[in-house]
Amino acid sequence: MEKDPDADFKASFWEAQTLKMTDRDRAALSAFKRCDSIRPDQAMVLSELARLSHELKDAAAAMDYAERSLVAEGVRDWHWEEAARIHYELDLLEPTADILERYLRQTVPKAETFETLAAVYMEMRDWPSAVRTLDALEKKTGITEEISEQKKQLYLEMGELEKAIEQLDRLIRAYPADLRYRLEKAEMYAANDRIDEARALWEDVLKRYPEQPVANLRLARYFQAQGAYDKSYSCLKVAMASEELDIDDKVAVLLNMYIHSEGDSALTAATFELAELTVRSAPMDAKSWSVKGDLHMRDEQFEDAYECFAQAVQLPNGNKYEIWEQMLLLSGQQAEWSRLERDAKKAADRFPAEPFPLFMLGVGQMQSDAPQLAIDSWEEALDLSFGNRFIREQIFTNLGQAYHELGDHERSDQAFEKALKLDPDNALSLNNYAYFLAERGENLSQALEMTIRSNKIDPDNPTYLDTWAWVLYQNAQYQEALQKQERALVVSEEPSADLFDHYGDILFQLGMTEQALKKWKRALELGTEDQEKIREKIKENELEE
């Protein structure tokens, strides 16, 4: 009995389909090959063979089967699409384009096929063929923004500016109420040194819509380049007051004026006016508050700067570490210790991996007479600060101060030693360590070396000179101490009570009692924590042992 080819074909075909659906690709490939041997040139079988060969990385077989499928019996749209896909994934762009071109000639064209072919030509950098394909697509769909935009870009790639502008003109005619195309045409003119044509377009837009922000912003730049500053500023104010202008464009304007207005009072006033317009028009964008804060910072309007940054961090896009850091620095600079503690706690919670908020929290706690809390904060900051030499240095220096306040001199000395190991030229660490040793009357030779070094690093610093004098005083070198103390008073803009107190002690030891009394009384007038001791010195007319 003879075999029925149709029955054999069907059996092999359904076996192949079953194997394919169960992801047994190699077995499915063999089954489809049997189908091909029984009934050659079936488009469905050849397309499956092409797909499976491609999946199994047999590129030559995949291309052969794909090409055969396109001239086989029963070829359908999806066989063309599958053949094009396989060639494209094999990075064979020219054969892919050829298959799609042939497909378009043999079927009712679909918009998707034109789009795919145009994309392939663009990838090939064959701009003319891409334009030709988009022209054919446009005949099918009519003028659309997407096609015109693609054609515009292609003409620009080909260096055909007028044809690119023509695409924008077509969009202007098709969508007369949409200002984007007029504005884009003006930008194209401006970018190609056709500034007068650009200006005409911007002015045309403003005749229709006087408050259009982009046209005002571009005209502002034009007028500025022409030296017409009043006109420029008038346009800028309209642009910056608009809620439609992108915040990044506004920030760019303000940053440019920030750079050029320093030292120019009139331009500074204008910059602040524009910053205020920006905040009013974009009150819920942190960038507007942040850049205004930067302006106040530059002009040393620190309280206003803080308020701006505080507004910024409350907004969704303002919870940024850099802004919090500025706030903490401002609070420290303004000696707003309770505010510093409050903000530092919030910042530490929001940025748990950053050591700086904890460091500043410790600073606030130390200034609030809570040295143990400060130590706890700084120790926690140390755990987060590995690799950050600068902040570790600051932490150790401050720990030295805090442990001294608690009378734990051993830990105080250890902290200063660690700070100086990180930076032997840290003038503040050298000064404070030397002063505390002098206060205790310990290691005075080491204290003298450190104070001489700190004064060499930062000469004519009244605090460091005072320490130098105090170390000499504790070493009974009163005449040398007097010279340093007098120098400290000369270079100090606002001498502190401590400077006068130490000055009085030195004068007393040199037998200049009347002059010493005057200096102690001056120290009392300025206010000091050691008022009782000073009163006692005045009363007894002698140093308290």
C-alpha cells in the first residue's frame, strides 16, 4: 500500500508544531525538515525553518530558508515580516531593506511597514532613501507631526536647511494655533545665524500672545546682544513671571545673572527681582527657592538664604543633601544652636549614611552645654566617616574639646593626637591642644612647640597668639608672654574678655598691678564665664593659687 504524502505531511507538521510549543527546538527543526522533504516550497514550513535556524544560531540556514519562504507557495504578510526580522537581527541591514521594499511592491502597504523600512534606512544612514520612504508613508497617512519631525531631522543631517524649514512651514499651515512650530523655526534660524528672521518670528508670536514665555526669553537675549538692556529686561520679566516657562530655563537665566551681577548693585537688584518672580511663578519647585537662596548667600544675607533653603527642603524635589548641608552651615555660622540641633537631627534621619549632619548635631549640642551628647553624636559620625579624612579630622578636634570639658584629659589628648596624625598642620587642633595642656600646666615644652607651629601656619590670629602667650605665661616666661599678648590685642578687631583677663595676669606677674587691675575690669565689662575668679583677683589684688 502506497504512503499518502498528504497524510505524512500533516503528521510531520503537527508533530513539529507540538515540539515547537514544548520548546524542543532541535526536534521541531528536524520535523519541519521532514515536512519540507515531503512537500517542498511551502511558505509556512520554510518560515518556521528560518525562525528555528535563527534561534539555534545557524545564520546561513536561517537566511536561506527565509529567502525561499518569500517565493514559496502560500506566502503571507507575516512571512515577509519574519524574513525581515531575522535579517535585521543578524545585522544585515541592506538585505532587510531589500526584503521590505519587495514586500511593499507585492502587497497592500501598511503604515507600520513604511515606518520599519524608514527606521532601517536611518540606521544605515541612507538619508535620501529614508526621506523617500517617509514621503510614501505621508501619502498614505497625510501630514503628521511625527513624520514631519523625522523628515526635518533627516534634511538637517543632509545639510538641507531650507527643506528642513519647509517641513516646519507645513506643520505651521496644518496646525496654525500651535506656536511650537513657529518657535522651533525661529530657533532654527537663530542657530544658523539668521537672527533677524528669528526675531521677526518671535515678534510675530508676541503679537498674537504677548506673554508667550519662550518668545520673550529669546527676544531678551536678542536685545541684550544688541545692547538694548531695558527692552531685554522687560522681556525677561514677562518670561520669568510665566508659569509655562520651564524651571530649568529660569534657573539658567538666574545663574547667568548671578555670575555677572556680583559687584553691580543695579544688576544685583534686577537679579533678585527676577528670582522673586521665579519663586512666585514656581512656588512648588525647590529649584526656584534654592537658586534664590544662593543669591542671598552670595550677598551675605544669611537669614534670608536660610529661609529659602528651608522652603526648598519641604518640597518634593528639594529633599537633597546639598541643601540640608547649606542649612546646617548657615545655622552654625549664625550661632543658631537650637535650630542647628533640630535641622541636624532631621538631616541625619533623612541621610543616614552621611556623617556631616551628625557632626553638626554634635556642634549644636556642644554649644548647648551638652558635651556628652555631643561626644555620642561625634562617635556615631566617626563610624560613617571612613575615607573622609577632612571630617574625621574635625571630629577628633571637637572630641578633644568635649573630653576636656568633661575633665577626661586622657581621652582629650588621644583625640587631639588622632586629629594631628591625620593632619599635622591643623592649626586649630595644634592651638586647642596646646591651650589645654597649658591650662593643666602639663607637657609645656610640647605645648610650646604646637603653639609656635599654629602661629606659623596662621600668623596674626589673635586666638592663637593668646594661646602662645598663655603657654609662655605658664612656663613663667612673662616678658615674652607680654609681647605675644599685646600683639594679640593689636590684631584683634574685637578683643575678647579672655584676652584682657590673660593680659591682666601677665601684667600682674610683671609687677604692674595697677595696669593689671584695669585689664581685669575690662574683662568683666565684656563678660566672661570666669567672672567670679576675676572679681576675686581684683578684690585680693593677687592671683588665686
